[in-house]
Amino acid sequence: MDDDKGSNDEVETLREGFAAVRLSKDFKQQIWNSWARVLIVKVYGRDVGFSFLQAKLLSLWKPTGRLDCVGLGYGFFLVRLSLREDYENVLKKGPWFVSGYFLSIRSWEPNFKLELASMSSVAVWVRLNQLPIEYYNAEALLQIGRSIGNVLRIDTQTTKESRARFARLCVQIDVDKPLITTVRF
């Protein structure tokens, strides 16, 4: 840009239409605390309305407390759970499916912007073929699973050692990173 008087006047004119608001860290934290038990949810592969989703989530999650759902647009929903135990159960017991479609869930985050949102992590069931039976130990399976991603669940048949051909783990993976196809130990 040229450094003449006209350029400076244009910049000042643009600034006149704007206002700046500064919120203290304490005040922002106070606001954010009320969002502590809120999840950002997206159903992949199907458009659903918030009433439909809320009814499905109530029957799927069976929360002890209240569950409220709000449609945000772009296929995203906010789900507020009134009880901390319900919130933690939803996060720990997944993955979840609604009418056969994967339900991506993550904790609410400050300044969430729909147009920039990407759900880069998904829950997948990993099959560990020909894993020696002695490694069907819960701690060993957790360590193996952590090399792939965040372990959400170990298959019941695996923990009971009733299936020796393969072990199954539900792992949350980052789809923006290369897929791990082999685990060696």
C-alpha cells in the first residue's frame, strides 16, 4: 500500500465501524465452566434432526440425569448432560452408532466454529490377528492398543479369552495421521 494520507484515512474509516470487547480470563473461565458436560456430536453418513437424535441418544445412553440436544447446523449437535457420571459414561463406553451410522463425539471446546470444524478422530475396531493368547491380558492389550491410538474399549470375548484367533480393541484414531497397519513387539 502507498504511504499517503488517503490510505490512512481509509483505514481509520474502516476501524470506526468496529468495537473491541475484552473479557477477563476469570470471566471466560466462569462462562466455560457451564459447558463442562457438553459434547459436540456429529452423525456420519446420514442427516438427522435434533428431535430424532435426542430420542435415539436417550434410548442408547440411558442417562440417569437430563439430556438436552441442540442442532447447530452442518450436521453438528451440542448434547448437554446434567450429570458428570452420564457424561463420563458416554465418553468411555463408545463407540456409538445411531441407526447403523457412526456417531462422532468429542468434548465441547471454547470458540468452536462450525465452518472450520473437522472431526479428525474416529473410533474403529482393530483386529489383532494371531496374537498369542498370553497377551490377552487387559494391561498388555491396553499397551498394544495405545501404540495405535486412544483405547476406548476391549472386546468382551477378548477379555474372556474365548476367541483365540484374534483380539479386538476399539481405538480412537486420528484420521489426519498415517494409518497403523502393523504392530510389532
